[in-house]
Amino acid sequence: MELLTTNNVWMMICTALVFFMHTGFAFLEIGLTRQKNTINILFKNIFIITVGLLLYYIGGFNLMYPGFAEGSAGFFDFAGFGIAAPENGMTPEYADGGYTWWTDFLFQGMFAATAATIVSGAVAERMKIGPFMIFTVIYVGLIYPIAGSWKWGGGFLDQMGFYDFAGSTLVHSVGGWAALVAVWLLGARIGKFKDGKPQAIPGHNIPLATAGVLILWLGWFGFNGGSVLSADPELTSLTLVTTCLAAAAGGVVAALVSFIKYKNLDLTMFLNGILGGLVGITAGADVMTPESAIIIGAIAGVLIVFAVAFVDAIKLDDPVGAIAVHLICGIWGTLAVGIFSTNPEHTFLIQLTGVGCYAAFCIVSSFLIIFTLKKTVGIRVSEKEELEGLDAHEHGMDAYSDFRLNED
């Protein structure tokens, strides 16, 4: 029982760290966008975490961990509404003494909201709040837990041998695919492309964005460290080392490659490189050597620079770089398990199969949700609302009532 207590305390600390990541996401998103849309972004982020937890209680947890019957195809099952604890839920017999049932629910619930938060940044400054809220309810309440059950719930990909330790694909790419579809269906912000060339639309508070990235890095200690699902000294410490080394390598390499390519020291590219390294190592943080973690992070840093440029080249407008960070680096991190894992059972082909399954499911489901909203209630604000800011038109509030900047 003493070991259960130690494990459970560690898992609750990690739960708190993952919760704190929502502060980091909020700071990053408002920092990289314009002042006139600050309230709108903060509202979305608060909505995601509050409603996400309620949805996870109502049915998400039992969709994600349905207890697939023996011989089940492992695609879909549902264990019922609510989260009534089983008889052994608070004993060492539950989850091998790693944590209690209640901690299990709360830790996993923190992950659930993250997928929609990724979309929030990508669609910033031009999506109507109402349709975004509807999308969040469906995606977090239904799509994410079904996708999660395929691996973490013991579904068909888990049975196949697919590996995703903490969610490079299950969390980040699930959000990234939806972000890609949403950005495509929404269209670019006014003024983003002129004569076919991308124009910079600077964020209003880069210091806040920097603080957001550092908070996210701190939160990743819980995101990856908690995914060990116990306080195992060797695995938790290795996981935190590989996580930090990948983040550092991602940041340094992204800054360096950006300097070589654009001849300037771009802080935002540095920041997204750190996040790319974190996303990249998340799939295999517990099965990598420190050297492999540095290589994975470094490649993620290179990918960030070229992915951001590619997204602009195909005329998609992603204000915070969510597609490059969460989708591209999420895919890379998942495939990297098949290349660098210390476990010989992890193969590239199975990892690629898993990526393909999630891509198909998330693209189709997010397209159906967002396209239906587009054709019924509409998903884009009017030109007047976009130019004057969503804060004033959708919320009737100003984030900085005594301090206004002149903005286009």
C-alpha cells in the first residue's frame, strides 16, 4: 500500500503539470496572435478544459477504456456512462498498483482536452465561437476517446503492436489532422496572402508566447513523466532526460536552420522548434537512449522550419504553427519509434500503419463535423468582425481595456 501511495502521489503531481499546460497553450496562442482576438482565444481555451473534463466523465473515459472483450475486433466499445469505481479501484490490485481509479480518470482527462486546444490555435482570429464549441464537444467527447481506445484502450492497434507512449499520434496528430482540415475549410485571414505571397502578421506579445512555451516544457514533465503510469525511478528519470534533450535539440536546430534559411534569428521558430522536439519524443520517450532523443529532437527542429514554409506555400494560414508542431512532428515522432526504439518489437511498418489509421479516421471525422457546420451555421466571422476583432464582436470585451495598440 505504501508503494501505491508513492505512485499515486507522483501521478497526481503529473496530472497537475498536464493541467498547467493549458496555461502554456493559452499564453502561446494569444502571444502569437493580435491583441483584438485575445479574449476569444482565452474563452476557447477555458471552454475546452472545462467541457472536456465533463465530457470525459459522461462517456469519454469509458469509450477510451471500454475493456474490449476477448476476441473483439477492437474498433469500438463502450463501458457505460459515468465513472463508478470498480471494487479494486483504490487498491494495489488496480493498474498494478500504479495509481487509483480516480487518478486514472483525471490524468487521462487532462490529455483529452489537449487535442481540441491544438485546433484552437490553428483557427485563431477568424472562426466563429459557436461552431468551434460544437466541434470541440464532438471531437473531444467522441472522436478522441474512440481513437485513443485503439491503442491505449487495448484496441486493434495495440494488439497489432503499435506503440505511442504518451501521444505523439494519439494526442498531437489527432489534434493536428483536425487543425489541418479546419484551416483548409476556413481559409486564410484577411491580409495573410498578397499576390500569392505570405505576409507576416506579427503576434502582439512575444514575451507571453515565450512564457507559454516554457510552461509547456515544464508541463511535459507530467505529460511524459506521468505516462510511465507509476513512480518507477529508472523509467521516469530516463523519460524526463529524453524529453528535455529532444526539446533542447529541437529548439537549437530550428533556430540554426532558420538562420541559415532566412538570415535572421527568429525567436518564434526557436520556440516552435522546442515544441516540435517535445512532440517528436513523446511517442517513444521511455524506449530511447539520450543520443536517440537528441537526434529525434534535431530532426524535428529541421522539420519545423520547412513545414512552416510548406504550410505557407500551399496557402494555408496557421497563426501559431500548430500543423507543423503537432501534426508533422507528431508523425515523425511516431515513425521514429520504429527506427530508434530500444525494443526490437517496435517496427517501422507497424508504426506507419498506425499513423495511416489515425490519419484516415481523423481527416474524415473532422471534415464531416466542420464541413457540416460550414454548410449549416457557417464557421467564419464576417469581414467586419475579423477586421475589428473577435473580442469586441463575439464577447463585448477588451483584454487590455486601459492599453490599446494600433492594429490593422
